[in-house]
Amino acid sequence: MRGIGTFLATFGIGVATYIAIADSGGGAPVCIAGGHGCQTVAESSYSHLAGVDVAVFGIAGYVLLLCCALLRGDGARIAGFALSLVGFGFSLYLTYLELFTIDAICQWCVASAVLMTLLFVTNAIRMLGYVGTER
Amino acid sequence: MSGREARREERLRAEERDGASERRQRMVKLGSAAAFLGLAVVAVLIVVSQSQSGGKVEHASEVNRELHDIPQSGMVLGRPSAKVTVLEFADLQCPVCQGYSEDVLPQVIENQVRGGEARLEFRNFTIIGPESKPAGAAAIAAGEQGRGWNFVEIFYRSQGSENSSYVTDEFLTAVARAAGVPDIARWNAERDSRRVLEEVADSKSQAESLGFTGTPSFAVEGPGASGLEPLGTPESAGALESAISGAG
């Protein structure tokens, strides 16, 4: 589980960093499959939280999740579970906004939401399966 | 192994099992508390996100795409060399102006502004209510950074009900950001400046001096016109285009 978590979190750091760099300076990530969904989402007022790009929060979250995956013990298991739950819940909210409020889909945001979902599943299995054990 | 030793070993194993079970139960409780905390954090993030969104900013990329290759200077859209200048006196809160921006002006922009025959200047005629002035000032400040028309068009597409308190700092900032205003701090300072607020008041006075009483009202100036000719509110894009051609 720790290996899977490490892989997913590292991949997530890459995706979130790309979105943050593309968004900085008024730009937007380039949708690989074409279309203007990424630009529309980046221009939306929901792309910033308290003046900070949401992708920056994503980078911080993935870095913390990477640390949890690299560390052993119950503390890392519980922290990883709680952090991935926050990431998963907020990703659900952002996906809802894309579908029903902004009316545009950004492939990079979807990729991040999928990674966060997988991290939540991984961390939930890690906590429920191994917390309180010697492993 | 004697019976006594076997019983002792059995007891130790049972204690170890109980201890592990107790530890696991404690950790599962801690995990549940962490889950609760995680959900609380998600709720807080959603509340913050909703409270600062300040309304829905719509169709920004569509507007930015439509305007991206047309020169802008201040609140003027079009080439400086254009022979005819069309002044639009409008209120950003006005739903009729919004309708004009979506149904009438695109044809004029496509046929006569993009081609270099005319240039279109937005001027504030703030008659709807107190929220119109900060909206107009914000548009002028966006114009200072070459994004005035993007601001106006995105504002119209995100417009709320008249004087419904939707023109908040958050809403204006969201529109400015969506319009691609590069320096938001400078825009913030300029939209509150005396110079910009006076410009809003002056253009209102000019509209009144031209005899306008409603928005949007248009005036045209060009070699074929005698000075600044008030047009009022042309009924269609065709009528406005004819007036532009006549002034050219």
C-alpha cells in the first residue's frame, strides 16, 4: 500500500505542479484532447481559494500524502487517511463545480481528482487493514 | 512442559491478544476522529470557496476568444485609424445593454470594427443604481490595462438582477481575473482612484448633455457626420451598421 501511495502522490505532485505553473501569469493548462475546458476552468472564480490557486493547495496535499506514504506506523496511516479524505472530498466538490456550475471540464483537474480518489482508497485500505497492528 | 508452564504461556498469549485488540480499537477510534476532522476541513473549504466566488462568472473564454485579435486602448475597441467612432453609453447593470452586447454588437464588431471601419468606445451612463458606479469604475480600470472590453462583456454575461447587491469586490475581482487583467493590485488601486471615479461621473454628464435618458444610447462621429451625432438606441444591428456607414 505504501508503494502504491508513493507512486500516486508523486504523480499527483506532477499534475498539480503543471496546473499551478500553467495558471500562473493568467495562463491555463493545455487540454491534451483539445477544447477550451481547461481555460474556462482556470478563468473561473473557483480556481482560487483565499487568493491562492487551488492547484497550490493540491501540491501541498500531494507532498503531505507522499510523506505519509513514505513513513511507517499508525500516525502516518491515520494522517494519510485524513489527508486523502480531505483531498477526495474537495476533489468531488470541484468536479461538481466543473459539471454543474462552470459548465466545463478540465482534463488535468479530472486526472487530479482520479489520483486523489485512488489515494483515498489506498489510504483507507492501509488504515482499516493495518492500523493498530505491528506491520 | 509442565501443565503449570503451559497455563502460564496460554495466559501470556491471551494478554498479548487482548492488548493488541485494545490497541487496534484505540487506533480505529482515532482514525474515526481523523475522518470526522477531514470531513470538517472539506466543509470549511467548500464554505470559503462558495463565499468568495461572489457569483458566477460566465462565458469568459468565449468573450476572450472573440476579442483577442482586436486592438484595445482604454475603453476603445478597434483600430485607432478607423474613420468612425461609435460611442456606447451604457450601464453595466442594465439588462437591455446586456441584450445589446449579446445580440446586436457582435455583428457590428465582426463586420465594421474588426475590419477597421469603425471603433467602439464604451462610456458609463450609470443610471440604474449605486452599484453601477463601482462597476463602471472597475471597467475603466480594466481598460487601463487593455482589458476594458473583456471586462464589460464578461460582466454582462455574468450580470445579476439590478441593485441586488451582487456587485461586490469579490464579484468585480472575479470578472477582472476572468477578463485577463494582468495586474489585479494595480486594477484595485485604480478603480478606487479619484480620476477614474470622476471619469464615470463625466461620461454620465456627457450622456445627459446629448439628451439621452436610457441605456444603451449611441452616438457616432466621423467624416460623414456633423460632429457627434446622437443615435439614441438603434433597433437592430443593421440600423447601427447603416448609421456607421453613413458617418464614414
